[in-house]
Amino acid sequence: MNDVRSENNLYKNRYRVESARLKNWDYSANGYYYITICIKDRIHYFGDIINDKMILSKIGKTAYQYWQEIPNHFPFVRLDEFVIMPNHVHGIVIIKNDTCNNVETLQCNVSTNNFHSKISPRSKSLSTIIRSYKSICTKTINKTQNKIFFAWQPRFHDHIIRNEKELENTRNYILDNPQKWMEDDYYK
């Protein structure tokens, strides 16, 4: 029987999951990015939808606060519409680098191993922004909520918004998300 996995997916003789990111796209490039980040096992930690409105729990308020603070830590980022849902976050992240400099690397990602340098997020990239957001939320929530073990799903979904119509549709989807919660793919 032929194994469809290729040797290119091996690292230290173990298979690795291919990136969900668009191949050959520079995720530090200026643009609008629609993001969805889910809680592990889709547990409803962020609050509840009541009368078509999201009522944030203490954990949800933490996720909200740190989302709002993203531009404070990444001055080349602006935020557009976003919503915290019971078990996920939707948002539009705008990257506006005046000088796109893709040479920088994060100190923790510097490696003489070529494999790690290829898979590590670049400084000023969408992955770096989302990784930082997920990290501070996880640390803060687990430090302040000792009765739970909060975790995100390991990845996040992104969509590159390419025109004004797509931007308008995405904004409307985000704004309407609480009213359509019962129909949402993430509802369980």
C-alpha cells in the first residue's frame, strides 16, 4: 500500500502537520486578515449568548481586553471589527508596516537548524501577533482561574481579505455572529 505522506513531511523521523497558511504568501505583508481562534474542545469559557447578545464571563473579559491591547504591542497593527463568542474569537487584523522588513527574527525563533527557521513565525507576521495574543490570554486566565485549565486549539483560521466587498461581508458576519449563534458551526 502506498503511503500518501511524503518524506518532506518528516522531521526527526516523525510526521508533522502541514501549515494551514496560504503557500507563498508573506503574512507580514500589509493587508486585512480575518481571523478565527477557537478554545480547545470548544468549551464555552468566554460567556453566553443571551437575547442575541454576547455576555462576557470574567475569562471572556480577559480575552476582550488583550485583543484590544494588540496594537499597543504591535504598533503596525490596527484592529477592525471583532467579536468574542462563547468558545471562539472572530476578528479582522490590519497589518500596516511602513517598512516591510522581513529580515528580523524573534529571539526565541533564532535557530541554526534550517527546519525551525522555515516554520517559525517571522517578526511582524500574523502568526506572531496571534501567538502572542493566545499566550498572554492563556497565562492570565490560568493564573487567575485555578479551577480550570484553559487552552486554545493549536492553530487558528485565517482568510486574506482581498477587496472592499469581502471586507464589508466579513464585518457583517462578525457583527451578526451573536444573533446567529444557534446556527454557528462552533455552537455545540
